[in-house]
Amino acid sequence: MFGITVGDDGEIHLSGRFDASRVEQAEAVFNRVTATCRVDFSDLQYISSAGLGVLLKTQKRLSASGKSLILIHMNKLVRDVFHIARFDLVFQIDDGQNPPLKMS
Amino acid sequence: MERMFRRALASLDEVFNFMDEALAACGSDPASAYAVNFAVEEFFTNMVKYEPEGDHGVSISVEREANRLTVRMVDTGVRPFDVTNAPAADLSASLKERPVGGLGIHISRELLDSVTYEYGEGQSTITFVKTLET
């Protein structure tokens, strides 16, 4: 099961398993994002390269207007994949323990 | 354990159900299970994309010997596509220059101990090994 919802504050909440068969469902939300926005990973168990692609594509589009996605509360396994992908170089990843980093 | 899957993106749910069952039967730790699932999805979706019209299935088998998991994926009636020869993704490129695709095979290789590819008589076989963490 995969879930994606948007809160009143615009924060995106992901849950379950974000695999290649959920790209369309996720893009329907991410393609509408136009401002800097937080993405809550606390209930996301799994993301594949297809899911990483959706995030990267969104980040590229937003960065053209100086905006970005801020990824929060990732579990360790998901975070390891972000690290191997070197996505920590292109995303602000916040574990929720620290105050938000300065936005670049 | 071994099972055959229809060549379609929509089979992914069934693939993951099978993998959950097989990995639990093998006593996999969560990190190894993540790595194996990531690689299975990557190779399976590549097989679907590469030969979308194929009407044959893809077979996946999972075995444990000592503390090593071996997964074998067999795709029949296809042309050769050697995943172990895929070019390395440029992960240091700036956001603007980073390509959106091409990451998955690189990450899979990083997560696994080894990936081998064999081809013969229209059949592609990808075999990969992951040493369990516990």
C-alpha cells in the first residue's frame, strides 16, 4: 500500500511503499507543488529508484524558482538509500531533531 | 521459493507479496530485505520496460544458504541486456545536471554483494547475492 496526502499547511505525507507502480499517483501531487514544502517520510517504509526519480524531478523544477522540497523524518533504511544515491547533496534532509537548516 | 509473474508493472504488488513471504521464510533482517526488494523491483521493471510486448512471464526464486541470500530472475524470449554493464551514474553532478534516470542499477549494485548476468537461447538470467546482516 502507498499513500500520499497533503495537509492544511501544504506538507506532503508519504506512507507505505513508494514503488514504480505508484509514480502516477505521486506525480499527481508533486507536479502541483510550486512552493518550498516539507515532505514527511515518517510512515514511508520503502522507496525505489522510481520514487527517487519523482522527488528529483520535482526538486529540479522547484530549484529553477529558488524553491525546494525539505525531506523530514526518514527511517534509517530509506535514508541509507538516499545516501548511496548521494541525494543528501541535492536535498535538505532533516531528522526533525535539529532546527531547519538554512535554505540555499 | 520460486514463482512466475506476468510481465507488467501491475505485477509489482504480487512480486512484493511473494518477496515478503520468501524473505520472511529465509529469516532476512530488515536492511537485507530492503536491499533485495530494491534490486528485484529495479531488475523487474527493467525487464518490463525493455520487452513490454513479451507475453511470457518472469520467474523469481529466492534461496538462503548459510547467511547468504541468492535471488535469481529469469526472463525468457528476450534480447540480451546486461545490467552489469550499465554505465555508472554520475552522482556528484549538480542538481541541474543530474539525470533523473539511471540511478537504480547503481544503487542496487551498491546494496548487494554481487550481481551476475547470463544470456543464452533467448533467456536472460540475473543472479544476485546479499549477505544477511544478522
